[in-house]
Amino acid sequence: MKLHEIHVRDPFILPVNGTYYLYGTRGKNCWVGDSPAEGMGFDVYRSDDLENWSDPIPVFEKSASFWADRNFWAPEVHTYGGKFYLFASFADGIRQRGTQILVSDSPDGTFCPLTEKPVTPEAWSCLDGTLYVDRNGKPHIVFCHEWSQIKDGEVCEMQLSDDLTRAVTPPRTLFKGSDPWWARKEHESYVTDGPFLYRGDSGRLYMIWSSFTDSGYVQAVSYSDNGDIDGNWQHDLPLLAEKDGGHGMIFTGFDGKRYLVLHRPNRHPDERPVLTEIEEKEGALRLV
């Protein structure tokens, strides 16, 4: 398969031992909301050159005992402590949406729930959790407190236990969707989507995330003023993608180049992964 043939939103690419692993929200049933859907789960696609990809390989399928039945969104797979951890959003139409963590011994193996419920706050509607390990080696989950619940969406963080099974600090807001000067309302709210943290060659800690401007869905970049998660987040950098594309992540290829992968267009059912080389220049991330 080629990238333009893979129907996923929220793409995430993990390079491991000469193979690239691509995960994402299954495009065919991503917007099922009011009733359960068949075929809820996540797949991985494998490649050794970023051009030619395998057929989808299921890595998680809803079982009869799994609590969620809809909105299986935004899987990310991170290596941590010798295992592979999948962070993803889930819902069931009763409880609040949350990010739950799954675990596997391999990037294309079957992932199993690490705990029985999401790690994000039970009373909050949350999504798009990602893993960040700070300079002291402590793991954190960075996630969105959803605009659909609070109108002005937030990006928040909590420190996790070393085994990732629970939060050990209360949630802390890093910034609000309305904070950037360019932010515009969508659905009468300020949206925060898809945070992903990236350490630049300069040592600067960047966060890419998505929201809306006058031109539509965008890939934004912010950075911490002290180089770690507890700094003040600044929003004065140029947008990485200025129109109709977002919820991306950054990875380093086996060729040593840095890549941004995001979905574009932000329109169902046409969304597809799009791959672009990026560089860090004069304190900012830019497309090459």
C-alpha cells in the first residue's frame, strides 16, 4: 500500500530496528457516536522505506469485556521500560471519554489494557493522551481536557507512576485553546487536539498540537520557556501546517531526517496520512 491508500486519521509512526510502524484512527468508523459499531480497534502498517506499506495488521480489537464501544481514537505507541505502550482515547456513551493505556511486548503484537479504566480524570472528558518523560526520567501523560465539556479546551498534564498505571499528581493546565493570538472558535468553542512533545537539537522542548484558525484546521507549534514540562508555554512560533491538516507527530527516520506526519484533509472520508520533512531553524520548526 501507499500512504494515500491508507485511510486513517491521527497518524503516528514509530521507527524500531529498521521498520516503521504506522498507527492511526480507523477512518471507516472514526465518527460513530450514538451507538456501538462493529470492528472497533486499531491496526498497524509496516514499512522499511516510508513509501511502501503492508496491509493493516490488527493490534487491538474490542472484546466483550472491554468497557468502551465507540470513538476508538488516536493510538500512539511509545517505547518505555522495554515494552511498547499504546495510548488511545475511548468512549461508551455513558462515562466520560478518556485516555487508556495498553501494553505489548512488540510494536505489532496484540496490545492488552494495562488497567481496567482510563488514566485521565473520571469526571473530565479527555482525549489524545501522549507520553512525555521529563529530564528527571519521570513519565507524564499530556492530554486534552475536551472543548466539548468546557468550551475553552485545555492541554493538561499529570505525572504518572513509574509503571504507568496511575496518576501521582493532580491534573495541571499547561495552556488553553484561546491562548494563541491566532486561535478562532469552532463549534462555538476553542479546540485543543493531538498534543505531541518533541525535543529539538537545540534542547528546546516543543509541543505540536492542533486547533482552528480563520483558514481551518492547523498544525500549531508551542514551546516551553524552561525546556521542560513545568515551564510556561509560548505560542509565538509559525504554524507548521496552515490549512486543512493536523493532529500530527514528529519522528526521526533511519536516514537521519526529521519528519512530520499528519492527516489531510480534515474531511471525512478523504483524510489520509501526509509525510513531510521538517527542520529546526532559528529556534523554530519548519517544513523543508
